[in-house]
Amino acid sequence: MTTRMLRPDKDLRDDDERLKASRSLTQHTDGCGLTRYKLVLDPEGAAIIDAAVAALSAPVKGPEGEPDDRTPARRRADALLAIVGRGCPRRAGHPRATRPVSS
């Protein structure tokens, strides 16, 4: 971080643009039907995703007060799907998440 502070603003802007240009999202569906996504982000993009997912990935108690049995990785995936789902119109045949995510 100290090195960034000593660099001229133009160099920093160029670095930021270079990092943004490296953003990518790829997917691969395996033989079992599971899809793996690989997301590469610059620090700014990662901070946005991290904040949004963290806000929705806390454990949620069930209707009878039972603990959330989802793993942290599953809760983060569910949170990301909830975020994306909010920005997409609901289409017939595409069910909503089965477990509500607190906000």
C-alpha cells in the first residue's frame, strides 16, 4: 500500500484500469450438472461483492428456532443467488431460494 501512495496519480489510474480490464467470469458445467464459476476481480469489484455477500450470509434460524445447518460456503452461495435474483425478473420454471436469507 505504501508504494501506491508514492506513485503519481496517472500511474495509479493506469494501474486501476489495468486491474479492471482483467475482470472476468467464466463457467464450467461438470458431468453431474453442477456449474463452477470462476470470478476474477480487481480490489474495488471484490470489495463490492464481499460487502453484499457478507450482508446476506449470516446464519438464519429456522421457523422453530433451529440453527442454520448450511455451511458458510453454502450461505455465501445462497446470498449471491439472492442478490442476483433481486436484479432479475422472475421467470416461470425458475424457483426462488427455498430458505429465506435475512438482510
